[in-house]
Amino acid sequence: MRAATYHAPGDIRIEERPKPELEAPTDAIVRVTHTAICGSDLWFYRGESDREVGSPVGHEPMGIVEAVGDDVRSVQPGDRVLAPFRISCGSCEFCRKGLYTSCVNGDSWGGKNGGGQGEYVRSTHADGTLVRVPERHADDEDTLRALLPLTDVLGTGHHAAVSAGVSAGSTCVVVGDGAVGLCAVLAARRLGAERIVAVGHHEDRLAVAESFGATDTVADRGDAAIERVQELTYGGANHVVECVGASSSMNAAVSMARPGGTVGYVGVPHGVDELDLYGMFGDNVTLSGGVAPVRAYAEDLMADVLGGTIDPSPVFTHTVDLDGVPEGYRLMDDREAIKVLVKP
């Protein structure tokens, strides 16, 4: 099969790799029809995190089940499925409490499992991982485009809003205008937030945030952004969502929180060496969140997507085929695309 592989910072290649095969009775093989490039993929693309040379990349697959092991019960060949960015067994202590990303039998889409940006993947623990798309929606391209963010960014944005305690009538600040931040705006609206302040640096992305339900947008940087948010929220918000992962964004989020408020964070931490713990301590600000267990939210979010209540598909500003994946990385790295959809 063909798959995208990492070779060096800025060097993503499409190469022939062994097609994954069933190895255990709990496995399933999925032919990938839709996948995406994630903002977190840019860390290794930029050389800011390590990755093995020649390793397959990608972790947001959707496709058609081609084969299943003897013990798989939830899906069968021919089913349309989507898969969270982390493989989980569904039955261990942590899966049972909804913390699928801490699964003791967890696995990734890389290595011998194929990589999410390729033609095929193997899902170990298929019953605990794969989410079946109802047959009546299985071939509707617009619906599939709206469902693909459930593999990562929609569930991650939702986790941020939940971690921040957003509920009906809340005032919420969302820091970050990438795909996760935009989905967090959508999630905050879904949870009933009355005011949503979206903070970012790109006017076109903030326009998407407004279409998703943001009542206010802030395009200022640094202290000016903090001051503007505090002005808009009369001294800070009780619920702040952090979707970047840098020191500056984390500390800005803490500064935007009202005393006694909560910061829900899902941005993958990179270079967060100086977190304002004293400021959090002094104002009794709670920090809650982490890597999003998107499998826990998949069914509820899918119901709303299929019902037309939410549509995260505008985060996909570009679509490429497998050969276009290297260009897709460039587009996202240069901020010319919010998120790139890939159709192998």
C-alpha cells in the first residue's frame, strides 16, 4: 500500500509500505477513504519533536472495514467506520471510566498498524475503538466530511469545553484559532454558553469562529489581548479554554480567567517551561484537561452532527489526495490552511 512517511523536518514522502494484516482475533483492517492532517503533526514536521525516520504518519482515519478477526463483534466487513486518534480496548479500568487515552492496552496508528495518512490501517482492539457510521449516512459525502472531525479535533475541542466547566448561560473564552480552537467554540455553543470570546491572530479564522457561535472575537496579541478579554468579560471569564499548548497561550489563558475560574486545556504542551502557578494559586484558578479521550464523546457528538445541530466541516479549508499530503503539510505550516482533509 501507499502511505505518508516522515523523513526529516519538512520532508514528508509518499512511499510503498506493507499493507497491514490481521494479527489477532480482536483486529480489524480498514481501507481508509478519508483522513486529515492534524495541527499536532506540525510539531515533528517543524522539527520541534522527535520522530523515527521512515515512520508512517497520521492518526485520524475513516474508511470501510475490509476484514475482521474472529472475536470482533461491533463491526463487520463493508461497514463505514471512523476511528479516534488513539486505539483503546474499551474494557480496562480507564476505558470503563471514559479515559480511553489512558487505556492499559492502548495503541497508536503508526508502525505496523499502517499510519492514518495511508491507504489501510489495522485497528487493534476494534470493538473498543471503531465507531460505526449508520448505513443511511455511509455514502453521503457532506455528512462524512462533517463526521471526520470526530476522530480528533471536534472531540478535543469538546473535551476542552467540558474540562473548563462550560454549561448553559456560561461566559467562555477560547484561546487559539486552529481547528481545535474553532471546534471548542462549536462545543461551547453546543453546551449552552451565552457568550463566547474567541482569541486568535487570523481574521479569516475568527470569521469561522463567529459562524460557529462566537459572540466576540479578539485579534490582539500579548498583553493587549489579555486586557481586551478582561474588558469584554468584566474582569475575566469563569471558563477559559486553551487550545494551543505554548507558554504564552497557557499563561494568557490563566490571566483571562476570573478568580475561582477554570482553564480547560487541550493544546499539546510544547515549551511550557514557565507556567504562572503563582497567579493560579493567588486567584484559585483551576487547571483541568489533558489529552482528549475523544472515544468517550463520539456517539453523542455523532448524533448531533447527523441531526444537523453542529457542523464542524468548515475547519477543512483544503482537500488533497494522498500525493498531495506533503503539500498539505506545507499549507498548514504556512497558515494557508486551517486543516487539510485527505482522500487516499
